[in-house]
Amino acid sequence: MAKEKHTVCPNCGKNYYIYLSRCPDCHSPNNERPNTRMTFLPIPHQVSLFAIGLVGFNLLAALITIFVSTSIKDQPALSALLINSISYSIIILADIILIWKYLPELFSFFKKGRTYLAGLVGFAVVLGGSMIINLIMSSLIPSAGTGENQSVAEMMVLANPFVSVLILGLIGPIVEEFTYRVGLFTLCKRAHTALAYVISIAVFTVIHLNFTSSTIINELAVLPDYLFAGAMFALIYHFEGFGASLLAHAGNNIFSMILILIKAGMK
């Protein structure tokens, strides 16, 4: 593990991790911070962001699923909308409360033109790479259908495009960038950069897959696509920061929803 570098706050004398943007005790700006576009938070905040986003979301979704299954029957699209909308809304509220004092730093990226350019380029690369990967996988596994994650997204979009864009196109990407980049990637980055990439990409991929005996072929077919997207979002975050990775992620999700609506309109 790489040895952590520290600095001393000139205001309160606190010794803390040099990559933090401010002193965790008195919140004075850290003028000794090395040049980086990543957002480093105190370790408890990084761990909490990851735990809330991964464990918290899945627990909430499971609990809401129990309620939905007893109150809404034979309406899978409405059920998916409720489960995702309520879960993501609660998680983003918890995240905002947790890192409230760091939000100005995170969203300061959107004041820079470079962020929008990097986000646009990242979106284009993810989209182009995804199209190539899907073409390759469809030729290798012609019997494969749509992955479960995409199937649920399609149901939601067709049932209510406006709510779906808000949840899957905006709130979902914010939560996932908080969880897997600001939380998990930068936490692992404290130990080693390669470790940050491997773990964040692997976890990001796994949470989008659902392997069962009936879905294994479909999920194997979409696995490379999620690996590629996870790698690109991590790369963008590493070099360009939260704003760029969020724009690329949200752009990718919104574009996918637009395609769903276009295909539905052509039928």
C-alpha cells in the first residue's frame, strides 16, 4: 500500500491527508493540496458513500419490492418505477446530507468549460465503444437477448418517459458517481491506482448484472459493455473529475432512453 502523505493545517494544527481539499477539523482550505481533479473526502465519508449507494440501495429496493408485490399486482412497469424512484430519491438525500459541506467543491466543476468538453468526449467514446461491443457480442452470441437491467429500463421509459429521465437519466447517475467514483474509486486510490480501477470497474459491472439460470446468456452478452462503461467512467473521473464523469454517465443513460422511445415509435 502506498504511504499516505499528510499536511498540517496552519489554522488548527491538525495533521491530515494532503489530498483533502480542506481541514477535516476547522475546514480551512488546504493550500498544499497537489493538483488533481478527483474529490478526496475523509475515509469515513468515502466508506459511507459506497455503503449507502450499494448496500443501502439494495436493502431499500428489497423492502420496497415486498410492499409493491403485495399492493400492485401484474403491473411490472409501475412496480419498477416505484422501486427505483423511491430508492434513488432516499439514497441521494442521504448522500447529500452526508457530504453537504463538500457539495460546493463537487459541483464547482460545472463552472469550467473543460468539464463539459471532457464529459461530451467521454459520452461519445462510451457510446461508440458500446455500439462496437454490442455488434461484436451479437455476432458471437446471436441467441442472446436484452440484459435484465436494460429490460427494466425499457419498461420504465415506455411507462413514463419523464419520470424515467429524472430517475435514470439524472438522479441515478449522480448516486452511482457518488458511490463508485467519489466513494469507492478514491477510497481505493489511497492504496493504489490500479486497485482503484480494478475494484471500481468490477463492482460497477456486477451491480448491473443479474445472473440466473434463465438470464445467464443475456447477461454474459452485455457484461463487456458494462465493463467498458465502468472503465471509461473511472478514467474520466480520475483525470477530469466528478463533473465530467457525471455528464458522460448521464448523457449515456439519457441517450439510451431516447433510443428506446425512437424504437417504440417506429413499431
